[in-house]
Amino acid sequence: MKDKNMLRTLPFFCLSFFCLQAQADDLAKRTENTVFRDRVQANWLPDGKMFWYRVQTGPGKSEFVLIDATNGGRKTAATLKELGLPQQDATKTSALVVELHPTRRTGEDSGLKLINKLGEDVDLFWINQDGEHVRYGGIRAGTEREQHTFEGHVWLITSRMGEHLAVVEGAAQVQTLIIDGKGLTNAKNETKKVESGFKSPDSKSKAEVTKNFIYLNQKPLKLDAAKDFHGPAQWAPDSLSFVVSRCDPVPQRKVSIVDSSPKEQLQPRLKEIGYTKPGDQLPKSEMLIVRAGGEFQRVNNALFPNPFTQSHHIDVTWAPDSREFYFDYNQRGHQLYRILAANAKNGEVRVVVEETSKTFIHYSGKSWRHWLHSSGELIWMSERDGWCHLWLYDVKTGQPKHQITKGAWPVREVLRVDEATQEIWFMASGLRASEDPYHEHLCRIKMDGSDFLQLTAGDGNHRVEFSPKRDFFIDTWSRADHPPVSELRRSNDGSLVCVLEKADASALLAAGWTMPERFAAKGRDGKTDIHGVIITPSNFDSAKKYPIVEDIYAGPHGAFAPKDFDRQLRMHQLAELGFIVVKLDGMGTNHRGKAFHDVCWKNLKDAGFPDRKLWIKEAAKTRPWMDLNRIGIYGGSAGGQNAMRALLDHHDFYKVAVADCGCHDNRMDKIWWNEQWMGWPLDESYKLSSNAEDAAKLQGHLLLIVGELDTNVDPASTAQVVGALQKAGKTFDFMPIIGTGHGAAETPYGSKLRMEFLVRHLRP
């Protein structure tokens, strides 16, 4: 009889879900192009005192605005010509490598090497699957950086003024590209030359590095050293010596992935990718100082015996006088980090900076530095006092001279070091007790720690763009519940010149989109505020009871509850299914100080759940329409691990979970991310955080999704969880998405499956 009743209700459920899904899908169409006056892209005139921009004022409508920065004078017109400006400037665009569009697929693990040849800093954004611009920091003028990515991921590079410089899509192989203001120039050929042959600064010598030989001016050097050299040669400024690396071969683990349905053939294809996992052997490079005359000197490695690196090459920075060079040592386990100096004559090494931690040093996010060679000093970022701050070091003595920034708040990003004025410009958060502690503000301080000044004012998250002479900046700020406001401010004191634009979101709200509600509640310690958002459906009725769905991603590398104004389509579309959707950042995530962050150490299974449950319960106390008896959760990647963990350890609270491409066992995932938080050598903590090990504890309704071609998280991690659940006799749902990589639940089919599963079990 039970089965017959189920069959009778199935057609009704399918029809009901179809209607709900149609409503959710329609939200995206209804809310397209419904926010106006939300973006200012300044075009400064040669005098540096005036600029113009074009702003969208409505559907298919815009106006041109001319601003006098000295007094805030404003003129508007339908065309540039009416403003007395050349009309051709209105159509000026930058060359793009590919069309700007959302990331549509996640292929093989890859990377970008970006070389900024402009005279200004640029910003880097990942365009995610929802078309949102996710900022990944900047590339300073005249420098380069490497960015991990995946084949098919789309990246946007902009000037600090917001001008689109180029768009690039990740390829299967690492791409090296030059940012030169004319789109991206492919620099593969140039890079090849740099790796094989590199001229000395005086152009009189040329060193070529191959695996078996080092050539100096085309003659092989007779070195009493093992082979396996790695370039490029890194010349001293005086051209009398250069540094190369060498390393004994280290086998790399290969992960096999079966492409069941390749496009070009009927039969499956086996793919093998290099994939280093926690605990695997890593290269231990040594350095050789090679003289211009051909003799060489080994660098003493006593102070860097066990580096955490997957590279066979060590980058160095030479002192201007060529007496020594500097390099990093991140000891495996991430509890010791050093900046070291090597004597160019005898190869002896000394410590310039040393950081230690009983938990972890966040090397991948908080190891910024700036060399002040003219004064023999170094500005270094450290969390040694419990917060991310800047310190001034004496390079010669290897001792800190003083702490530059101080307080119970973190430096988030350094924008500029002005050696002439002895000033540092940076973004910081948590500066005002009355404001969300994640909101970033522009600040300035003297290198001696004096004259600290917060230059932005609005209660929101700030993004700044400087004028060419840096005497003005455009400050655009917003919140999850506040559309953007763009202001022109003076750089000397942050004073307001004028308000440029206030975004108009009335059409967005009229289309049925609901404004997120920001909410804060005390965490597990009873003292610390946990921050997040609550999203309701467009047809919300406070007299009804709604199931709750949490969007979770507890990766310790960042914080993820929205801080900028955005449509947040994925969460809003789920809300349209009849849910209250929440997203928050519990303890163990980033940007709230070292103690808050350290909760994740050897404890990724925690995922902030003690804080999350308290937060949701507290919200429901004054929101009777939140049904605490029907709570679901979903997430991908680290969020997939988190979502399943909810039904293992917290099934008294969460009843339904959708886990997409989860790194369910940290021993199965990529090394750099997992050893950062779980440490090395591998110990019992890895096993204790494994969803596969704890599969028998499952209670509730679980849907596992995985992309069969996932090269980010080994798909075998999900398969092993499936096997463990089967062995434990558990009932669950499993759906591999064929021909898809990481983020399989964001494909049309995966997204539909997630929606259907949540509706089926939370809205019976």
C-alpha cells in the first residue's frame, strides 16, 4: 500500500516541481538588466582634474557625465559631443582575447602566468558560473604572478579604474601572457627564450640552463655537481654571478580518470593527470651560485632542509649591491616560514624573517612583502600578534624595527608603497565596531606607524580606483542589502568631493527579487558575532512556515557570505522553490583574526557547525516562518565535504544534504590546500575528518553528485564514499554527471537534480 501511495503522489510532485522550477528559472530572466547607475568607469582627461563616464540610466538608456574633480562640478548630456569632448572616445574599447562570458565548464587543472608590463596596477577577477566577478587580488605594475585555474575558467583583467583590459579562458596547458594594455599578448615564445637563455644585466654574458648542462656564452660548464638543473639563470645586478636550481627527480603521483563518452570516439578513454596528494614526496631543490668565470658555489641548505614546494626552481631576489640574494623557505607542515639571505661569495645563509606557529602559517594568503633596498629594510606581513599586520624589518640584522599597523583588525591587501612619501596604502576590515567586520576600507599609514587614516566612510564594502596622479579616487561601496554608491574623494584626507551615482535597484525589486537580510548572532564562545544573510522567496508570506536551506562553503582560505550587492541568483532561485536560504561564515574561516581562523586546524570536519546551528536557531527566534524541523544544506568542493558532514555529525539538525564534487577525504585531495590546514606528516586528524571513514554515521537524505572528469578533486574521493555507504547498508542517492568536471551541480542537469532533491525531501 505504501508503494501504491507513493506512485499516486509522484505525478503530483513532478507537476508541482515543474511549476516551481519554472518560477525559479524565470527569476533570472525577470531580473536581467534591472539595476542602473551602479557602475562608474572613469575616463580621465590629460589634465588629471576632469573625467567623464557613461552610465546606464535604464533599459537601453544611458547618459554621459563630465566631472570636475576640483569642485565636484557635474555636466550631463546625451553624447560626448554635447560635453565638448571627441565623440570617438565613446567607442574606445580594449582588445579582448575571448568574449566575456560566465565560466561554463571546469576542465583539467591548469594555470596562468600573467606579466604586467603596464605602468599601473591591475585587478584580476574570476567570472564564475553565475557571471559574478570574484576578485582575486591584483598584479602590481612591472611584476608578474601565477594564478591557479582550470581549463575553461574565464578570467577578467581590469585597470584599477575598472577598464576592461582583457579576458582570457584557461587552457589545458599553463599559459604565459603579457598584460600590455592592448588585450593580452601571448608570450609563450618569449617565455621559452627566457627559460633556455638569459642575458646578464650588462648584456655581455648569456647563461642557458638545460636539464643536463649549464652553458655560459654557449660553452658548457664543467661543474662538479649532479645534473637535473632548473632555470632560468637569475643574474646578480653586477653580472658577475647567477643562481640556478637543481633537484633530484621526484616521481609525481598520477590520477587516472575515465572519460566514458569522449566526443571524438565511441570507446571510453583513460586520462592520466599529475596530481600530488597530502603526504606525497616533494622536491628538495638546492641552489648553485655560478660565477661568470665558470666556477660554482653550493648554497648551504641547513636552514631550508624540508621545503613545501611542488616546483624544482627557487625564485631569488638580489640585493642591489650583489652581495647577497633572498629567497623563501616554507617548511613542510606550514609551521615555520623564513625569508633567507644567501651570501653570494661563500654560499652561507642567514635568517632575515622567521615566522613560527603552533597551528599553521597562512602562506598562500598572508606572505606579502615589499623590499626597501635603498634603506636596507623590508615591509613584511605577519599574524604574530593574532591579526594580519605589517612590520618593518632591518634586512641586515634580521630583526623587526617596529610594527607598522596595529589593532584587532586585519590588513586585507596592500595597494601601494610610496617610498618617496614613506606611506603605505592598503585595504583593511573590522575597523568599526558598529559595522560588518568583513567590510573593506581604504587606509593610509606612515611607515613609522604614525598618521593612520581611514579614507573611506560608507557603511559597506569598498572598491577604490585612483586617478592617474593618485590625487583623487573613486570609491564604490555596497552591501548585500544596499545597492552601490559611487563617490569621488580626495586622496590626501579622504574628504568627499561629490557623490557620483547611487544605484537604482527599484526595477530589480519590482521584478520579484527580494533584498537579502543581514543577520548576526553569537557563535559557540558566546562572544563572537557570526555574520550571514537570509533570503526569502518573492511570494513570501510571513504567516507560512518555510523549510530552511543553507548554502555552505567553509573553506579556510576565505569568507563567503556575500558582502557586495549582487543578484546572488543561485540562492535566490532556490528560494523561489519555497525555501528560506541562508549563508554565513562560521569559525575556522578567514579574515577574523588568527584565533577565529585556527578553529580549522587539523579539524576540517568542524566546518563551523557549532556556530551555524546557533545562528540559525537565533534567527528563527524572531522569525517564526523559519521551520527548524525542516533544514537542508548543499555545497560543492570543500562545501561538498561540509554538506555531507552535516548528516554525519549533525543529523539532529540537518535532514537533507546535497554534496557536489566533495573532497570527502583530505588524504585524497590536492596537497597544497589540504596540508595547509591539516598539517604534515599525515596523522589521525586526516582520518577523523574523513566522510568515508564516518559513512556509517549517516542519517537523513543525501544526494552525492560528481563530475566524472573532475581534475580539481579526485572523483575517486566521491566513489570511495559511495562504496563506504554501500558497505554500511545506507540509503542515499548518487549521480555522476557524464563529461563534466568540477562543479557538476552547476550544470543545467546537476542544478535541476539539486533543486528536485531538496524540494522532494523538504517540501513533501
